[in-house]
Amino acid sequence: MITYPDPEQDGLVVVNSLRVEKPHDPRERPPRIAEESAYRDDYGIITMCSHCRRTCRHGNTPVWDWVPMYVEKPPELTSHGICAACMDLFYSRFSDD
């Protein structure tokens, strides 16, 4: 997805295009059961990646899991972020590295 400002109308132009179409390998992205206690943060919010729809499992080191139930029916108090894999893939040009 690419978003451009529309200076004449104070809006945005959003362009969605499919880059790669292939099924996810279940060995690389095994589905998880929706355990709210594992995915809700200290504020009760569940965070999903805006790109790949993985859900952040909170702990000492955040882990992003594939939780199909949350994709089919997002729970209340869901917010969006970007997982490390999508950050590297889509936004590496903005990295300080």
C-alpha cells in the first residue's frame, strides 16, 4: 500500500497492489490459538501488524504470531503496529543502519 497526499483536496490517495500471491507455509507461520492473556498488553490492547496481520504476543521480547481468529474477527481494543519482519521488508530504507 502506498499513500500520497492530495494537496488540492486535503485528503489522501491510497494505492493498493498485490506484490506476491502465495500461500503461507504453515511451518514458517504456524497458526496460534487466540489466548487473550498472551496478546493483551498492560492497557488491555491487542496489537496487530498493519501489513501481515500477525498479532503481538507480549513478554520480555515481543513475538508476532499468526492468529487466524483475530483476522477473521478482530477483538475489541485492537490497535495496529508493524512487526519486525514487515519493518525490514517495507521500511528498511528509513532505518539508521
